[in-house]
Amino acid sequence: MTELQASLDAIAARAASDEDRGRVADYIPELARVDPLRFGIAVALPSGAVLSAGDADVAFSIQSISKVFTLAIALGRLGDGLWRRVGREPSGQPFNSILQLETEHGIPRNPFINAGALVVTDAILAGHKPRDLLGEILDFVREAAGDEDIHINRAVAASEAEWGARNRALAEFMRSWGNLEHPVDLVIGTYVHQCAVEMTCRQLARAGLFLTGAEGTPALVSAQRIRRINALMMTCGHYDASGDFAYRVGLPGKSGVGGGILMVVPGRASIAVWSPGLDETGNSKLGSRALEELVAATGWSVLG
Ligand code: GLN
């Protein structure tokens, strides 16, 4: 435990002096206001202990990390029926690409690229008012984290809605193929709010504990689904850099353009890291580097 704390402190200290921090996302204007020098990391253990370093208590926009939680809800609600509408293959394309949608008849490659996440949100909107669904998503995340103090930043949601022409295009395109049941505005409105959930590294690390499958963690989905969500995080969690993340870090992870990454060490730990600067694939530059350092220090890997 003290060794792990020492590793986190060393990682945070190194990150603080790193000048190669990447670029903060600015296509959502509200996100561009975040201080690029922030860095936080937290490790939640099944015992309930949370170790952290740096800005681990500062809330940030989880953005695409929300796609893990909506996927868990969708699989619970629709089961394998979900896979009729979205695939489970890596796309090898940027997170907001429209390229494959045309040749693949409006069926997105996986639930973690934007098109796939929009289909997931559309699927769980069925029978719900958007406000109720957002309440359900928040309840899920709060229960997972064991923390009621998790909220949606409405300014971030409004900023993305205003500048979200690309996502609207993806949604319209899928609707033209019959793969979106609800009006585009409704789906986009819900999606930008789920992405605008804010959490600290400590909260997010705790919220990921259910994905470790470890005894004593919240039993929010079945063991089989936990394996499958982890498999998708491993193969698709970092868009066109998923293979590189798997090679360098070697564990299931999901990134967001807010600069956060949630990573699962099956059976052992849930980790959240945050540094707002992104690399050219839209993944946190210092975040993935920090995770690489953490697995080197701990020996954590898919080999157990
Ligand atoms: N809300 C963001 C978008 O749709 C999420 C993308 C991301 O985090 N990679 O563009």
C-alpha cells in the first residue's frame, strides 16, 4: 500500500514537470477553459481504500467515459439485442468519424465511438423521458461510486450541443438507415448531458470498481457482462489508438476528451487518471503515460 502510494506520488511529480502535455480539446468551447497543468490520479481497491496523488479531488468532464456506464445500462436493459444495432469491432478511425457508417449501413462499429454511443443512448431512451434517463444514468454512476455528490455540468452540455454539428450529422445519417428511433435532437440532447457528468479522479476510480468483478464491489451487472465490457474497453476504448494503449499499458481502459481515463485491473483495482491535454488521437497524453508508468511499477497486467 505504501509502495503503491509512493508510485502514485512519483508519477504525479513527474507529470507536474512534463512540458509535453498535449492540447486541451477546444471543439467544445467550455472544455477549452480547463487548466492544462492539472494532473490527478486515483486507485480504488476492492477493500474500499482509495489512494491518490495530484489533483485527484478536482472534478472534470468525464465525456466519453460515460459510454461505459450507458453501455452497462443498455446491456442490462436490452441484453444481446443491442448487438443488432451496434457492432463490437475496433474501428481504427477517429472517435467522431462517419467513414464506415456509409459502407456498413448505419451500424456503428462499436459502442465507444460517438456513432455507437449515440445508438446506445437512443436504445435506452425507449420508454423514458430524457430527464428520467439522465436521472437513471446519474443514479447508476452515484451507486457505482457510492457517492451522491456527482452532477452534470449544464454549461458543458449546452456548449457541446451548440457546437455539435458532427454528432448531429452522425445521428441524422444513422436515422436515414433506420438505426435511430428517437428524434435526433432528443438523442443529442441526452448524449451531451451524459458526457457532461463531472467527477473527480477519486469518484471515477470508485465508480469503476464494479468492473473489476472483485468481491465486495457493487454488483451492478453480471460477471459475464463485466467480462464483455472489459473486452470492449480493451479493444475499442481508445479509438484509433486502442491497439497502442493495449500494447503500452495492457489493460482495459476508456478515455474521454475531458482528459480522463478509467482503467480496470480485473479483480484488483480501478484507476482514474486525469490530465486535460490530448494527443492527436484525442486521448489524454500524460494520462496514458502515467498508466504506463503505473503498470510498470506494479506489474499489473491481464496476466493477473
Ligand atoms: N462528447 C464528446 C463528443 O461527442 C465525447 C468524445 C470523447 O470524449 N472522445 O465529441
